[in-house]
Amino acid sequence: MSIRCAIVGATGIAGQQFLSALIQHPFFKVVRLAASSKSAGKNYREAIRQEDGQVSWYVEPDYLNTYADMMVEDAATMPLEGLDLVFSAVESSAARDLETRYAEHLPVISTTSAYRYETDVPIIIPAANGGHAQLIHTQRTARKWRGFVVPGPNCTTTGLAIALAPLHRAFGVDRVIMTSLQAVSGAGRSPGVGSMDIVDNIVPYIPNEEGKVERETQKILGQLAAEAIDPANFPISATCTRVPVLEAHTETVYAALSKPASLAEVREAMTTFGGDINPSTHPSAPKQWITLHDDPFRPQPRVDRDVDGGMTTSVGRLREETVLGIGVKFVLVSHNTKMGAAKGALLVAEDLRLRGFL
Ligand SMILES: NC(=O)c1ccc[n+]([C@@H]2O[C@H](COP(=O)([O-])OP(=O)(O)OC[C@H]3O[C@@H](n4cnc5c(N)ncnc54)[C@H](OP(=O)(O)O)[C@@H]3O)[C@@H](O)[C@H]2O)c1
């Protein structure tokens, strides 16, 4: 029997990626849509119609007709009966109250930052730290919830944590310097990035982003302790910038390693990462969690973002780094609204189902 889900924030970019990813999903079925009071009471097509009349379906392929006639409800009052799960993709300022309301009764899997930094809340990427899900037991007991909240990472954290996870496992990571070149879709539609500010330009600052990336990566690559995650203790220095790319974040990464490793060993660790995730239990998982490129002109966001359904982390320009200490440097591309948001959250749901939480 299908697990019945609501998509909250269904009218936004991440919400639309959920709708697209859940078409004919073997385990999950969308039965309810919700967004702000502005959209509530309209059918889905009208809810995403802009003031100038344009219907803002964002995602390829065009699945609008599948959802066009479904009613959008107010996320604050949406009834929870008949639901087994909530996928939350709401604007961060509204997320805390809404997710609390749902989690009292139902599992909530979220793309938002509302609960990411709570000590009893894991941030999960299945191949990296699926075992952190055990923290859900602590969370439920402490908060007296029947449900729970599990968020995925920030979209810039996602690619970085995936690329570092096999290195940390095999060799230990000592310190990291990362500069991101982030796509405009990462800012969502509301307020989004103004075209006059980003076309022909690079914006060298994204408010609140760098601290999130540093803290979340340490948490994901940390160890599950008694009632919290003991974060990985290597320092990370992040610089996050916005570039005129529609989808996919590019990141240049330098990672100092605790043990010397040849490039062949690093390649082996990266390309075998995630190999234990089974596609029959995780249909949203990439065939290859990390795709390594030898061509020095790859990865590129336009060329590589949709490889493997937008779920692989494409890595290239892998080289030894000696100036800053023994380690490696590389460039990665990760799809921010697929693996970095909705499809990544769906993959978390598949993992929690396998572990018996759904
Ligand atoms: N875009 C990305 O790459 C990305 C990646 C990872 C995580 N995230 C996170 O995912 C969430 C959604 O991001 P997005 O890019 O999809 O943003 P978006 O395109 O701006 O969409 C925001 C959604 O939140 C809804 N919303 C706004 N205020 C609300 C309220 N008070 N009550 C209920 N719903 C409300 C909007 O509904 P209306 O249409 O009715 O206003 C819309 O559905 C954010 O928390 C973001 O940080 C985004």
C-alpha cells in the first residue's frame, strides 16, 4: 500500500521538484498539496499563476496536468487525517511552526533549515550517514511526538558532504576550504534573485550560507553518540557566491587528509561510495553517487547537472594539493533542487522506509 504524502510548499521550486519526482513512485503517493494562505483555496494551476497571467511550472518534464486540478490547502490549517507523511518545502521563515505542527502527529521530511541544528535532529544523506536515523528515537521521546522531523542538508552542503564522506571514511579529513558558485534557483522564487542583479554578474555573498555549510557538513560526517551527533572535528572554511547559472551548484574544494593517499586511492574511495545502496529499496538513488571525470573541462553545470536523474555528484579536476598541506583538490557539480532538495529528501524517505521509520 502506498504511503500517502502531503507536499507543503508545493507551489515553489523545491515543491515542484517533489511533484515531478513522485509521479508513479513505487512507495509514495501525493494526496494533498499545501502552500501559503495566498495560494490556498485555488486549484494548483491557478495557485502557480503569476500576476501577469503566466503559469510558473518550473520543472522539466511538464507534469503540470497531473496536478493542475488538485486543490491547494493552507499549510497552517491543512487537516492531517489520511496522511502518512509530510514533505516540507516551505520558505524557511514559515517552516518552524508548520513542521512542529505536523511532527506532533506525522513523520516530516524537510528541505528547510528549521530543525537542522537541533541536537536531537539528524541531517541525513543515506550513503553518508543513514545510521544517524536512530536519533529519531531520542527526538520522539524528548519531544513527545508521534511523528518526527528529518531534514536534508542545505543544497551547497549536499555536494560537499557527499564528496568528503568517502575521503573522511578512508583517510580522515583534516581541514577543508571550499568556494561555491551557486545557481540562482537555490534562492527559490520568493524572494529569489533579481535578474538585474545576477545577469552578467557574480554576487560574492549569500547571507547565512557559509556557516550553514560548515556546520551541516561537520554534523553529517560526525558520529552518532548517545543522544546527539558528535560532529566531525575538522575545520571548514566556506566562501559562497551566486553566479548566473539556472540550476546546479559548482564548488571548488581543497581537503587536507589525515593519512597520505594516492590519487588512485582517492578515486577508488570516491567511485565506490554508495555502492551498498540498493536501487530496489532506493529507486531515487543515483547509480553512481560520485561520477569522476578525467576531462579537465568537466564537470560543468549545464552539461552534468541532470546526469543520473540529477542525483550524482560530478567531480573533476582531481589533483594533489601540497601548498596547503598533504591533500587533494577538485571541482564538483551537484544539482541543487534535485539531489540538493526534493529528490534528496525523497531518497531520505526511501531510506527511512527501509529502516522501519515509515
Ligand atoms: N531552491 C533550492 O535549491 C533549495 C535547496 C535546498 C533547500 N531549499 C529549501 O526549500 C524550501 C523551499 O525553497 P524553494 O526554493 O522551493 O522556495 P520558493 O520557490 O520560494 O517556494 C516557497 C514555498 O513556500 C511557500 N510558503 C511561503 N510562505 C509560506 C507560509 N507562510 N506558509 C506556507 N507556505 C509558505 C510558498 O507558497 P506560496 O506560493 O503560496 O507563497 C512556496 O510554495 C526553503 O526552505 C529552502 O531553503 C531550497
